[in-house]
Amino acid sequence: MAKDVNGHSFYEKEDRCGRVFALTIRQYGGVWHLCTPGEKQPIIFKDPEDYVFAMTLMAMCAFDCPSVQVITFIIMSNHIHIVLCGSEDDVLAFFAMFKRRLQRYLAEKGQRTDLSNFSCEKPIPIQTLESLRNQICYTNRNNFVVDPGQTPFSYPYGANAYYFMPAVQKWKDACFGDLTLREKRRLVHAREVGYPESFVVTNGYFSPISFCRLDIGEGVFRDARHYFNHLAKNVESYRDIAKVFGDSVFYTDDELNDVVKRICKEKHAGQRPSLLGKNEKIELARLLRYDYNADNAKIMRMLSLSKSVLDQLFPSR
């Protein structure tokens, strides 16, 4: 049986991942993906200060809700994704605390942001090992697929940059205990500063390394290569997750190109997309639009359809 450089076989590593998942379910009662809808929610986090506070707020809520364990999360401009452990009631209480404190922060700042659509009535239960892998990767790649200027590791407002990145996990500007009382209050935006003095502070916020359960998140992947492959290549699973959330998931050109090649292989005997007939291209364009959220510019690049044809098929709203 083939083994890796550390002497572990595929089956041994997969068995270890299964045991991490089973222990997590048994110990915490459940694993969930909590996502707030972004389509109708106005922009919440309008400047770096807002994102910085949201990062610290995630840590504060994690500490104040010890029955909940955050595995990973990402903060987008008008919504959040969190993968976390605990009972459903505890998870919802965690989110209610986050929203309440966020509302107070925005009010103190003078921002009249409507948070009525910043809600999560029912988090999505994660019931299998493979589902947990997909949900972690879906969360960690969320900004990367929206912003072409980002990688899955460069976006600073989430735990994504810390996964399988030992050097990043060592980033530290200070520990909370090193700060003066005034600095502590400024960091947590409150007079009460009862958070662990060992909490790591980086870039002006509590680092995810202080409170995120990377041991669980990394532990459900066989190794770093397995995680990176999952992050980049599991396009179909991410589409299905997005449908559950009503989320708008986006794909890179490379990912869409792989989708087009697969469809051409399955339905058109492997013919090149540019050589398909017009009706076949239109059928494929509709699939890319409605199943993969591709805009007209991406479809034009994938299928060599003219702008005028695509504008007729999918008029600008």
C-alpha cells in the first residue's frame, strides 16, 4: 500500500479525518454552516474600520459563547459565512449576540444601516465528512471568486488565510495583555475588557488563530495538498451549496472553462466549444448563466458568441 513521506497511507489518513469529524459531532452536538443572505442586504461593512471590528467581534462572541466553536468564517461587505460547532440553539444564540453587538457598534458610529435582512433563521446542518470539507472550502474561497484581485489566502477578513499556512499562523503584532487599558477598550469598542490576555492581536483585530478551531478544520482534510485541491476543483459541490443558501456564487474563468470542457465531452463528443453550432452554443450559454451564474462577458469568452446575441438572450436588468 502506497504511503506518503510521513509513512501514512491514503486509508489511514482518511480514517483519521473520519474520526475527527465523528468526535466533533459527538463532543459539540452538531456542525453548521451559518450564512446571512446578501442579495437584499445593503452594504454593512463600509470601510476597513468596520471589517476590523467585525473580526474582533467574531472573537469576542466565540469567547462569550464557549458552547460554540468557530471552525472558519469570512466577512463580506453585506453578509457573513461561518462554519461552527454546537447545538442549533447555541449557534443561533451566537449569531444573535453577533448581530446585536454589530447593531450597537454601527449606531455608535452614526451609520444607519438596516440589518433587517442580516439574519439566519435556520443554519444548515453539516452531516457528513465530505459536506464539511465542501462547506469549509466554500467559505474560505468566497471572496476570491468575487474579487479577481484576491487569492483564497490573501483576503484579510476571515480565517481563510490561516488554513495550512504555518507562517501566517505565527503573525502577531502583540498579545491583548500587552496593550494599555485604553488600547484594549479601543480594540473591543467597550469599557469591559475581560478577554484572554493571550489573545493574539494582528492588523488591529483579534487574530483567528486565537479562537478558530483550525485543528478541526484542517483535521478533516488528509493533508495540505488535499485541502488545496478541494479548494480549487470542487466546482459542482459549491454550486449546490450556493443553491441551498440562495447565494450568488461566482466562478473563475478557469473553473468555467473546466465546466464547459466537461459538458462538451459528455454531450458533444468532446467537440471544442468554439466549433459548436449556434443552437448548441445558446443551450450551453443558458446553462452557464442559470446554473453557474456566468455573466455575458464570461460566456462570450467561453463560447465565442457575439455580444449582440448574448444581450438578446440575457438583457441587462
